Amino acid sequence: MSGFFSLAGKVAVVTGGSSGIGAAIVARFRAAGAVVVIADRLAPTVGDGEFVRVDVSSEDEVSSALDAVVAKHGKLDLLVNNAGIQPLGVRFEDLTESVLRRTFDVNVNGTIWGIKHGSRLLKPGGRIVNLSSFVGLLGVPAGTAYAASKAAVAHLTRCSALELAPRAITVNAIAPGTIRTPAVEGIPNNPEIPFAESRTPMGRLGTPAEVAAAAHFLCSDEGSFITGVILPVDGGIAAGWERYDLTIPSEISRDGSWHDPES
């Protein structure tokens, strides 16, 4: 892919790139011309390309993985902090210390270590994209640890965008809605699918490719003046309620004009 939105000559790292949204981002970036290294705990089961094993909850592992990429390729241009775990359905009464710690270790600390060591290696014009979630923007029941962790990712994005702006490094986040990943579709008769479809204004789930397209734009030269943004890719969920049944106030006449009953 050349011309607009080309990533030719760029070196990218995508954490959690072995499956789901991460794998779609990897494929999209490679199609746009980037050299992409997958950083994940598990190697991809399909496709080929470079892979480095890393647990993003470990600062040392993140730092070493990114250093290894620069040692091999001479630079780092793009970093997508996508790795995460999703313990949705856990209410406060069922929350345990181990679940809370692991969720924050991966989702929050993993993003922090990526930003810290990615920004150490990125040059002016570098890009960081973090993966938040629509539940990091909106309150949901049984969200507890996961929703809080993704809200933290959104705010970390804003804070780091301000710190790195003087170096011409952008930091943005994508907040996906419910996406048709293997984690969602792999559950037999998953009740989340019809539930999310009924509450998404566009009436369907998103695809990993649609999230990857947003990451591609934010990492392109054309996205150079966008930073500190949390971009919902959610079919309209974050825009507000898709239904709000009201009756027209008596002060508004049938032709739409305002009528003051006291005048």
C-alpha cells in the first residue's frame, strides 16, 4: 500500500498481536508497508512474521522486547499497546484481590510500561496507540476491574500525550465496542452478542478490521496533528442513548414553534 496512509519504512510493535484485534492490526500495518513485530505471551497460530514472547505486566520484559526490536531494525516508529485481559461479568461482591491485581497488572501497568519504554526509543514523529474500551468511557454493571482498568488507559493516554507532545510523538487510544473476536464468538450461544447488538445504535457488532483501520489512521503521517484523543469505534454506543421516549412539551405547537402558555 503506497500513497496516502502508507506505513512503508516504519517499524511497529503490536502487543497482544497474536489474535483478535491485535492480529487484525498486525495484518493492516503489514499491508500498509510496515515491518511489524508481534509481542505476545503466545505465538500466533496462523501467519508468519516476527514474534517476541513478552508478558506486558513485566517492565523488564517490555523494556527488553522493545530494545531487541531496535537492536535488530535500528529504530521503533509505531507502538500499539493492545495486550489485555477481559474479566467482564465480575461484580464487586465477587471481585478478588488476584483478579483485580492481574487485570491492572496487564491492562494498566502493561500500557504504562509500553508508553514508558516506547517513548524512550521513539523519535519525533513516533506514534503510540493504546486500546481502551467503551466500558472505560461509560459505566456498566459487573464491569468492576475491567472497566476501571480501561478508564485508566484512557486517562494515561491523555497524560502521556501532553508529556510527549513537545517531542512530536502522538499518543491516542481506541475505545472499541463489542467486537467479533474469537474471545466473543468462541463462547457457545454467547448472550453478549444479541445483547450488544440490541444496544448498539448501528445494530451490530464491530469487526477487528474496523478497529485496525482506526489504528492505521492514527499511526499514519496523516494523523500527525491528533493526540490525546480517545476514539470510540463502537457503532455509536458512546454517543448516548439510542432510545429516549418522550412526549412533546405542551409549549411546542404542531408546527414546531414555541408557545408560552402565560403570554
